[in-house]
Amino acid sequence: MTETETTCPVCGSAEFEEGYVDGLGPGSSLVGWSRGARSATSFRGFRQKRRGRALVAWRCVGCDRLEFFARGKL
């Protein structure tokens, strides 16, 4: 999470896991959260278009709430 926010505003847990959100398959409108850092090859299509920002999704271990943050340009 951020340096200023160290506890979940929903359940008060102080434990978070870093991950990312990705589509579950070609043509699917469903997405899922995955633990860990996203590989650089996952952004290949975005890089070709030269737009967008990398996202990181922090998950609260206590209640599964997701919080998204944008990182540098792709």
C-alpha cells in the first residue's frame, strides 16, 4: 500500500499482498487477481500502442479488498 495508508479502511488489517489484475482468457470480460509482479512480456500489446500505465493491485489479506495504483508509463 502507500506510505500514508498502512491499514485497510474496511477491516483494519495491516497485511497486504502485491499483485495484478489480468483477463482470464481471450474474449473474456472476466478478470482475476494474481499474486506477485507482472512479467514484462505481459505488456507487449500495450507497448505496441505506446499508451497506458502499468497497474499494481494491492489485496487486503483480511477482507480481499483491492486497491489499484498506476505506475510509470508502459
